[in-house]
Amino acid sequence: MPLIIWALVTGFVTGAVWVAIVLMQSQRRLRQYQVEMGDHTQARLDHLDSLESRLADVEDRLAFTERMLTERQDAPALGRGTAPPAP
């Protein structure tokens, strides 16, 4: 009988240690994955900020171009339809 109890206790302890090792490895992998995903997410956010900055620059250039075209259309046509004055 004591041999059976010893075997059961030994099996229980061995199983508990094995489960603890597996859980620790799983947690370690999960932490590493979270760190990698955090780095990846930060890189994506940095890239998004860069794209937003570039888009703002393009919007400014477009607004400037639209203003220039509007001013050009509204300006009087110099030299169109009239002959230059005689000297």
C-alpha cells in the first residue's frame, strides 16, 4: 500500500511540474508575441503618421494650385483681342 501511495504522489508531483513548465512556456511565448505585436503596432502607427503628414502636404499643394488657377482665370487677359498701340 505505501508503494502505491508513493507512486501516486510521485505521479501527481511529476504531472504538476510538467503542467507548470508548459504553462510557463506558454506565458513566455505570449509575452514575446505581445511585445512583437506592440512593436509592429507602433511601426504601423508611425507609418500612418507619416502618411497623414504627406497627405496634408499634398492637400496644401492642391489648395495652392487651385488658388493659382482661379487667379489666372480671373485676371484680365493681357494682350488678347486687341492690337498693340502704334509707336
